[in-house]
Amino acid sequence: MQYLTSEQIDAIDAELKNAEINYSHLPEDLLDHICCDIEKYLNDGLNFNEAYQSVFDKIGINGLKEIQEATIFYVKLNLMKMKKLMNFMALIGGISVTAGMFFKLMHWPGGGIVLTFGFLFLFLGFFPAALMNLRKELEQKFFSAGFLIYLVGFLTFVITGAAMIFKMMHWPGGGLLVSASMILLFLIFFPVLFFKIVRTEKNRIVNLSLVLFAFLFAGFITVSNLNSARNVSNVFQYEDLTAELAYYKEAMKTQASSTVFSEAEYTASLKLFNTLNTDIEDLKSLILNDRKDIYELNFRLNHFSLLEDVYDSRLIALKEEIEAYKQQMLKLAGNSKDLSILINALFNTEDYQLEYYHRPWIERKFDRSYVGKLTSLQQLQKYIYQTQYEVLRYQVLNSSTPE
Amino acid sequence: MKNKISSELLKGSLKPIILKLLKEQGRMYGYEITQQVEELSKGKIVLTYGALYPILHKLENDEIVITEQEIVNNRTRVYYKLTPKGSEKSVEKIREMEAFLQTLGILFKPSPNVGLCNT
């Protein structure tokens, strides 16, 4: 039996290196196989050059490269299919989430459904698929130390995703999920990820997931908080309400001297009105803290208000006063249907109740930013002026009709 | 030339052939597998490099075989061996192949001459 010398083996090895064969242990496989083939020819009586030539003739000009390509293709066949599916899911999920958020922002119907659909696609489709692919690419066992960080990352993504959906759909338990995801994100995920990125070279799938996730996260913050944007819109609302309030105040003056249908009842209502008005003014100045500039308030982030607690006794008292005022005004509205409807609508102090969602009136009105609270108060003040004016006008008209 | 079986027909059977050989022989290296196949098939099945290595690497990737490397005659020789999971898988694959061959046997049995059976 004749064996190849080291020099001859090196010559074949050089040929493999020249063809850039470097996948896994394919170079060793091929080197040994080619050597065996050549040795077989040598034993059949050929010399080294002839044997070498016949073997490489069989392989072909680009044969070595083709073998490597075929091997890689065959091994990664499933992975490639999965990657295509993954890209598709990322695309669909991303588009749905973006569209859903836009719908939500514009208060168009269907936003919640599209958003939930998008989130489900990403968190049940894309991220698990990315995780599987990552495991294969890293060639690690699922529950090994090296893969633990990715598992934790995945868990963080899922919990954060669930928190987003719960918060947006106002399902119960959203607050808890948000806290959990915040802890996972900022105490575990981001520090670990930071060290990982610093220490190792970049990985495409991780980066893709990360970018997508950071995007979603930023989107979530924007949609769920929107504090500054909301404040700006509240300022505009406040301005509008101030103008309307001024209008009703002026209108009331012109009617004040006229005779009224039921004098005693009206005087009683004026008393309630005045108390309510003073209380609202007090609360307003409490929030404004003697500052007349609402724009300044808007940008004072750490503004401390005595009305921080929604269930402040003053606010509860305000609610009761409103209810009393409402009853009195309904009496004065008499049998005017339009007026009753108006009064009932303006002073509806019932809680907001949906199938899965309950929010007390007081929270809806006052669990807001400072500017938001101010706007609610301004609105109530406008409502009492408006009601007072409308009722007065009705009374005046009715008292003059009989004559 | 020898009467070789076309690659079209061989396509799905190479994997079971390799698995069966590994099951019977324990561990084998690439060249050994081609030699065995050629010998057992009396030269009718010739495994090329391009057919053999994609399958072996895929089997390794699917954790059906594992590899061991040894230095033999101044070069590294890569041996392939079935894993416990691969052993079960190979039994399954071989059985599947046998069933397939039986079915083919039925389908390709020379049809009885109807004329001769006439009484």
C-alpha cells in the first residue's frame, strides 16, 4: 500500500485553500477523501501526477467550490426558508403596528385591532422565529449558559409586548406588566446587552430585533404618554374654553335685569352657582399657584400641585356641589326637554364604564397633567355659566310669553 | 461503462443508504462510505463528493451524526458516527425505505399474462 508524502498532501491542501474551502470541517473531509482517491490510483499503477490529474478531472474546474456551496445550501435550507418567513412576519407586523398606532393617534376606528394583530405577529411570530434562528446560527443548546441571555431577552420582549397591548387596550393588569417589563429592561436586559455588544462582534439578527424593538418602544412611549403633546392641545383647549366662558359671562349680564318666571328657585340656583364658581376659581388658582401664565406652567415639569391626589376632599366636595347644582337647574328647566338634555349631558358625573374598563368620573376629569386639570376646571366653569345663561334665558322667555 | 443508476432515481435514497451503512459499521469516514457503497452496489451507485458531503454535513447539523477527527497518514481524517438520536432515526428511515421498496416491488412486478390464464 502506497501513501502520499507530506509534500504531496500540502500540494492538495494548497489547492483547497486556493478554492477557498473553509466551511466547517469540509476542508479536512475533502483533503482526506482526495488523498484516498489518489492513493487508490497510485496502487493501480499510476504515478502521482497522473493520479492527481484524474481525480481533479473528476471534480471539475470549479468542482471544489460547488461542493462547498452545495453543502452550505443543503445544511442551511431550512434556515433560509425560515429567514424568508421571518422577514415576512417582521414586515407585516411592523406595518400593522405602525398603522395601528397611527389609527389610535387619529382616533379612527379599528386602530386597536390592527395594533393587537401587529403585536401578536411580532411577539408570537417574529421574535420566537428570530430566537430559533439565532440558536441555530450560534450552534448552541437551548438551555445553555451562552444562550441564556437571548432567552432572557426574549422573555423581556414578550412581557414588554404584552404590557404594551394591555396598556393600549386598557385591559386589567397592564400596570403590573409595565412594571415587570421596566425592571427586566433596565436592570437586566439593557446592561447585559450593552456588555455583549461591547465585547463581541455584531450579529445581524440581534441588531434587527433590537432596532425593531427600540422603534416599538419609542412608539409606545409616544402613544401612551404624549405628555407634552397632550399639554399643548390642552393649552389650546383651555384658550378656547376661556373665550367661551367670557362669552357666557357677557351674555348673562345682558339678561340679568330681566324678570324671571320662578324667582325663588332662581335665587337658590344663583347661590349654588356662586359657591361652585368660587370653588372652581379657588382650585384653578391653586393649580396655577398664583401664576397667570399657563404657558409657563406647561413647561414646568416638576410643578408641585396640592391637587396631586385625585380623591382630594376638595374635588369630592366639588363633585357633590355639581350634583346639587344639576338638580336645582333641572328643576328650573321645568318641562323643557332640550334644556334637561343639555344639563344632564354637561353635568354627567357618572363613571365611565365599558365591559372591561371602568374609570370613575373624578379620575377622568382630574387624573391628568396640571394643564389637563386646569382645562377640566375651566370646562366645568364654562358649563355652569352656560347653564346659568340658558336657564335664565328660558325663564325670561317663558315669563314674557303669557303677555 | 458500468450500468449506473441515474441520480434522479437515487435522490431520496442516499440518506437512508448512508444511515444504514453507519448503523452497521459504527464509524466511517467519507472515502470509506463511497467505497462501501460502490462495492456493495457492484459499481452501480457511485457517490460523488458533491452528493456525499452535503448529506453528511446536514446529518451532523441535525444532530443525527457526530464527527471525530484523527490524524491518519499525515492528514486529518473525519469519522462520522450515529448519535443515540441518530440511531433511532436511522431505524425509522431504514424501515421507511424497506416499505417503499416493497411497494415499488408490487408496482413493478411483471404483470401476469392474461392470455395464458384463459381457460
